[in-house]
Amino acid sequence: MTTITSARTFDIRAPTSRTLAGSDAVHQDPDYSGAYVVLSTDGGHEGVGMTFTIGRGNDLCCAAIDQLAPLIVGRDLEELTADGAAFWRRLTNDGQLRWLGPEKGVIHLATAALVNAVWDLWAKVDDKPLWRLVCDLTPEQFVDSIDFRYLTDALDRDEALDLLRALEPTRADRIAELERIGYPAYLTSAGWLGYSESQVRDLCRQALADGWRSFKTKVGIDVASDVRRCEIMREEIGDLPLMADANQVWDVPQAIEWMTHLEPFDLRWIEEPTSPDDILGHAAIRRAIAPIGVATGEHAANRVIFKQLLQAEAIDYCQIDACRLGGVNEVLAVLLLAAEFGVPVCPHAGGLGLCEYVQHHSIIDYVCVSGSLDDRTTEFADHLHEHFVNPARIHEGRYVVPQSAGSSIDLLPDSFAELSYPDGGVWRR
Amino acid sequence: MTTITSARTFDIRAPTSRTLAGSDAVHQDPDYSGAYVVLSTDGGHEGVGMTFTIGRGNDLCCAAIDQLAPLIVGRDLEELTADGAAFWRRLTNDGQLRWLGPEKGVIHLATAALVNAVWDLWAKVDDKPLWRLVCDLTPEQFVDSIDFRYLTDALDRDEALDLLRALEPTRADRIAELERIGYPAYLTSAGWLGYSESQVRDLCRQALADGWRSFKTKVGIDVASDVRRCEIMREEIGDLPLMADANQVWDVPQAIEWMTHLEPFDLRWIEEPTSPDDILGHAAIRRAIAPIGVATGEHAANRVIFKQLLQAEAIDYCQIDACRLGGVNEVLAVLLLAAEFGVPVCPHAGGLGLCEYVQHHSIIDYVCVSGSLDDRTTEFADHLHEHFVNPARIHEGRYVVPQSAGSSIDLLPDSFAELSYPDGGVWRR
């Protein structure tokens, strides 16, 4: 038995606002941050988990983790993993804390950190990368980790089992394929809204030279500038896939009108065209702007929102977020929902640690759940990876399958100290 | 000019779990709590605001208020009230804090406290009760307090103005009517799930003797016990209106099946039959169980969720919450949306301070927005009112129109000290 003996939280922030990396129409000065939790055990293993924020309020997530932690400290890892659905239900249904969400906002971000830490611990105890741990689960073990509450009108346990069983015999083939060629990715970091035209042009050229073949730009503050940015990117990347991200800035009618100006650029999708809560709004936009696709999810609070985005035929691309959803258990639920509705999963990443996390989820999706790479691509942004012990690695525009034990989220000791807020070196200077 | 010079927060909790008051199918041991904020000004006025929680995590809301407060401290009240939409947008769109919601969970609960405090301050400076302050606004001033972002596909500024202008000439008549007869209410506190059958029976008799004519019970854990509770209440209250509240406990198919067992009891509505995020689920349940109505809203995170509940024809009753929504500005937006769609607003109340708040909103709704009392009733639960300087008052089952300045949310100094967590007297004993 492995008993969890303590949970310690750490407020980690990178001063990305100093360079406008990560800037978009709504988040104009993000400091990419992680509310980290480290679970210690009696056997000497550590499980590390994180939720992502963009600066102020990261401490609120740490404080929320501290309030949830008593629900797992003192428990045996084997108990938590044997009935993952019960473990997840316990964290999301505390009789008092639930009021703060339910299953959304700070308390759900904190849930993600703790849940991700338990899976990291499990993978390290088993000496496997997270994706391998999940791919080694039987279909029954896989679904036993999922809380199907509020999902059964769209997907129940038996339907999920059918999906998983159909792909189980061929899992090894797809693992071998990914280990050979990697998982397809696209690059966001050429098109941050705070960057100048010449910066965007230079970054596109560099990215092409590095093997990138799929790109995304930020849009949404000014039509003329959006058109100009798309022109520049099209000039640089030719007819390679190009996506655009509005980061929730428009109303529904405004989104539809704005997109008529971007029609010439053959965009694969427009991302977050309006409020992330507006399921019916996304559906209306999608109907109006086809064949341009609609993508959303990085701010979709939980599996119930994703269920409805799928039921309402509101999205062409399902963008799970490793930390906005309540950690691995809920991510697996959404992978299954998307497969049931035939919608490709293209995870959100780019912030601190998100690329490291979602590479595992995309592998799990292909190997166990969807069995397809068609129209799939996982976001990548090229910054802050230098702080990780086992950073996400890209080769020729594709994620290289990670092989170290755990979920790739451990920070280097020096980075941990340097980025600690407010006392780390980068904040004192 | 009145300048806001400081914002201080206070963690106030009542140990209601000791008596099971407030218990339901999901929240089995609530300690009704308020994260309070007191705005001080250079002129000696104080504005008091609160958000409601049920215990653990109330401190997270206080900490979130502390993070938002710098956005209003140092500002002039007149600036905030002259352009309420801009003030509200500033609070909900901080470039970093927004990530924690957006507009949901802890950060939005904290927004509610601050926004409500600004309105309380405004009402006290003008020496009016909150409802009177709003009823004295012109239609233009009323809509200028609303951020229409994400609403314009359902309701824009001009449509809102039309609604308000149509009722403006007759506002005084409705105020006079309410001051004469009060605003219709219903009683929840006879039917908490933790209460015994004989307790429920005794409470119904007492309530009838006190003049109550409309009741609600909790359901959702056990069909047989729900049927028994409805039988008892029907025996006691005859054919007076009876509602039931499931507090999110069911899946969609389960809700539909469960309600067949409660069909004999002529329920006016079933409240929160499933996840508060499940707009399409509520719509499916409503279609299946008509003529029993569907009510929800106390956990509807923001105006975008309400917009969709109305667009999808998912609810018969719109249950705004004074603190789940981002304070008065967003409450006014939802009153207008509900009127536009012809759905009656029946506010959620019952927790600490919520009755005190929503009495103002219901008066505003009748006087300025809907102009109707048909099928309207505002929740009341009979506990904790003794802690307020100007508590909500009921006469013959109707709210008495409050006349003191402000939003009725000030606590008595002794109660403030007694309920302070963790050092107040009630927590030390």
C-alpha cells in the first residue's frame, strides 16, 4: 500500500507579461502560472499536480487545493485508483465546498491539480508515463475511473465500454505508430496579438524551417488588423492549415459578421468566438459560418458543458483543457463523449505545463478512444518548456511520445525556486 | 463626490449544520455563511455587500474579494454609478483574474459581494432602500447599468429600453400596491430533508397559522420518502401551491422517471432536477414532465446561462440568486431577459441574507420590468433573520416592502462578532 501523507502547495508564476507572450484579445498581460501541489507518500514517492492560471488569483487556487486536500490525505493510492469514479465524486461533492462551483471556477481548477497529482503519483509508482498507464488499463478499469453523473442521457457506462473494447485489440499498433511518427501538432506562438507584423513574419519563417506545418493566430480586437495578420501568415505559410482564435471577444451576431471579413483566408476553425458558456451561441455561429469550423473548450467548465456542445452540434473541434476540466478522470470522460459524437479532440495547450499534460491525453485518445488521427492536431506554444525536467518535445511539427514516468509536469528545482511567487528570483528582480 | 477609500472583508458563518436547517439531497450539512465586504468612504458612509456560501470556502470568497477590491478602491462612487456597465465590465474582465471564471465560481461570487456593496453604498448615500433607488432610475439609467455583452442575440439595449419605457408611467401605482399588500412569498423551511415527518407536519401547521399559503419541500434521495413527505404536506396544506426541490441530484432520464412517482401531488414546479449547467437537460425534462413546471437558477453561473435557459425553453420559472449572479447589475440584466421571454422570476432565497436581498429584486421586477405578479412568488426561509439590523419581514405570507436605506444586508454588531469565523463566540463554544 502507498499512503498519501501530505499535500503541499506552491504558487509558481512566470512573468510572461513582460514580453506579451500569450497576449490575446481578452487576456492582454498574462503571467503564465501554475498552482502546484506535491503529494508525499509513506513510500517515498511524490505525486505532482498543477492547475494553470495566468497570474493574479493563482494563490486562490493554491488555497482551494489546501481546502480539498484533506479529502485525500491519509488515503491509500490503491483505494483512489481502484474506484476512480468514487474518488473523483468525493472531491467534487464535498457538502460545503461544492457550493463554490459546482464543478467550475477556482474550486474546479483546484480539483484538477489534486486529481492530476494522484494520476502522476500512480504513474510514478508504476514507473510508466501517464499515457502508458492509461493505455494499460482494461476497458472496465478505464470506465471505472469516470463519474458518469449527468452524462447518461448522452453516454452511459455500457456505451463507453463498447467504444473502448472495439479499439482494445489494436492499441499496440497505434502506440508503435505514434512512437515512430509522433502526434500531429500546430503552433500558436507565432501569432500572439501583442506581436508586431515583422515579428509574426519572422516567427512564421523560423517555424517553417523548424518543420511546422500548421498554425494559429489570434484575432478579435480590430478587423483591419486581423485581416492584415491573416494576409501575412498566408503569405508566409501558403496553403498550410491556418486557424484563428478570438478568445471569447464577440457577441453572437458580431462573430458571424466579423467572420465574413476573414472568409478569404480559408481558416480551418475559429476558436472561442463568444462566451465559453454559450452553447446555443456557438451552435448559431457554426451554422452561419460553415465551412469554417468552430472550436472551443479551454474555458468549458466541465463535462456537462462539453456534453451539450456535442448534443447541440455546436463544435467541429473539441478542445479539452488538462486543468480546466477536473483532471484526468474528467478528461477521459470528455474523450469518450467526443468519440461518441464523432467530433475530433484537439486539446488546448500553450500555457505553463499544458503542452506537457495534453500530449498524454492526445495519445490516449488515439490509442484507446477515437482510433483516428484524421483532422486531429494538438496545440503547441514554444515557451517555458525549459523549466521542466521532462519537457514536451517536438520533432518536425509533431509531439514526440514521452517515455519518462509520470505526467511530465515536474519542474526543475532551480525553476521551482526561481518562479516561486512572490519570493522567487524572477519576481525579486 | 464620494470616494471609496477602503474595502475590508469579513468571514461570517452560522453553524446551521448543527440543526440540519438547510439540508437537502446534495448539501447535507450546510453552515450558512456570508463573505462580507465593507466599503468605507471619505464622507463617512459605508457600503456593505455579501456573497452567500454554505461554510467551507467562505474564506476563499473573502480572499477573492480582496483581489478584486483594488479595481474599485480609490474610485468615486459617482463614476461607478454613472456608467454601471463599465464598472461591472472592469470587475469581470481583469486581464488575469478573468481566467479563474470567467464569470463563475469563487471569482464571480466575490464580484457579487463587491457589486452589491457599491449599490448598498449608493442607496445609503441617497438615503433610499435599494428597490426605491432603482425604481427612481430612468429607463436609460437602468439600461446603462447593464453590460449587454453576450446578450445581444437575445436582448439588446433598445429592446430593454422598450420594456422599461412601457411600464415607466405606471411605476407609482405598483409601488403603492406593494406597499399595501406586500410581495407574494412561499415557505421552504417546513420541508428540509433532514427533518422528521412529525417535524414537517408541525411546521406546516404552524406556517398555515402564520398565514403562509405556498410551500416547498426537498426531494431526491429516496422515492418512497419523497412520496411520503409530499403526502404529509398535501394532508396539511390541502390544495395550496406545493413545489419540490431536487437540488441537482438526478441525471436527465432519472429525473423524468422519478417525477412520474410525484405526479399525484400536483406540484407547481420541480426545482434543480439535474446539473445547473445542463440547459439542454432541463429542456428535455421540461418537455417530458409537463404540466409540472421546471425551475432553476440558484446555481446558474451568469446571465449567459439564463439567456440559454430561456432560449431553449428549458424553464417555467427563473430563479435568480442575488449573489450567484454578479450582483445587482447582472440581476437587472436577467430580470429583463426573463421579461423578454415571458418567464416569471421567482428568486432563490433562504440562505443567510438572501431573503433580505431578493425582496428588493422582486419589487424592482414588478415595478419596472415585468409589471406582473401572475405566477410570481419569492422564496422565504425562516431562520437567521434575527442577525440583521433591518431583516426581511413577512406579513400573511408576503414580503413587507422594506423602507430603510440600503439593501437590508447590515448585520447587527453583536451578530457580526458572534458569527465571525473562526473566532466568534458561536465557533469558540
